[in-house]
Amino acid sequence: MKSLVLYSSQSGNTQTLAKALYDSLEGEKELCDIDQAPSGNLDYDLVAVGFWLQAGKPDPKTDVFLKACKMNAKVFLFATHGAAKGSDHARGAMEYAVSLMNGANVIGTYSCQGEVNPKVLEKIKQKDSPPPWLHEADDAVNHPDDTDIAELIAALKKAL
């Protein structure tokens, strides 16, 4: 199987997941930051795309990639965020990401908390209307962890 693992990572959380996912794959494979993502029609059996959330959506670079990309491959989406795992915020963001895929064969998704940079948290706390997930950010410290990584790999294997 020929696989591509793409990721966008602001603080290293999504990159950690991407590297673990990449290491778990067999066959011909590539690991690539979203800035170096191939364009056009991607010739892979599996494309896994990882991203972080911004304002309840995939980060801007991933948003653009997902809208523009044409894939015949199986697609697996994964994300990190400060919100609680399984929260409405996280679930809605993943549903939005899937909707950007222009009918691609999305075989599965996974998301988990990722520690939010303390400087970013301070800026967010100063906003007139802080996001609804702010109170959940403390639980994101030290994530993704080994359990998150094992769940990610299991989710992909189940999807395949």
C-alpha cells in the first residue's frame, strides 16, 4: 500500500500524531508537512491528513488543502485541539473537515486533546468572548499521550 501522511502542526501536537501514524504504516509511505504537500491528483492508496483546530475548523492551511485536493485514495483525518475529546466543538470541527473533502472516500477520523501553548491561552483568555472550550484546556496538558497515540493507530487500522 502506498500511503501519504500530511500534517499541519502549530505546537508539535499534530506532528507527534503524524509521526506515530507514519511509523505504524507498512509499505511505501511518505510523511510531509502541509507546506510541502503535493498538489493535483494524489496517487496514493491512503492519505492521512492531520491538523489543529482554529475557531472550530481545521487550521487555515489545511482548510485550503482539503478544499482544493482531489483524491481517489482512502482518506483518514485526524486532529488535535484544546477542547475535550468528543466535545461538540471537536465533533463539529471534524464534521466540517469531512464536508470539505469534495466527496472523497473518508474512511475514518480521530481527534484528541493537544496541549495549548500557554501564550496562546493567555491571548484567548483576554478575548471579549472566549471560546466555549477554554475551561477544558487544562485537561489538554501533556496530550497527546501514549494512550492518544494508541487510539489513533487503532482507529486507522479499524478504518482500513
